[in-house]
Amino acid sequence: MRDELLNETLFFTVRQACSSLARWVDAYNTERPRSLLGYATPAAFSIELGTHLCAGHKKAANPTG
């Protein structure tokens, strides 16, 4: 965060700093690939996980189909 935001940005108000920081944290937590997730973004991993969980739930609810 320091190298990517704080060292490169001049903030004129606390409100501007808070807004910029909130946007950066949101992007970091949703848009940056993570090695732990197979280099998927958290948002993409969450969608994929939900797809697998829903498919597993449907199979368990209907074992013949």
C-alpha cells in the first residue's frame, strides 16, 4: 500500500485520503490476483466457489439426477 498509494499520491484533505484509501483497499481485496487462490481474483474465486457449492448442493438434494 505504501509504495502503490501513499508514496505516489499527494492528499490535500483527510476526506480525499480516506476516499482514495477506501477505493484502493476495495480494489486490492477484489481485483488483485492471489497466489493462494490459483492466481484468481477474490471476486472470480468467490463466483467459482459459489458455482461449485451450488452444483454440489443440487446433486445432494437430487441424488438420481
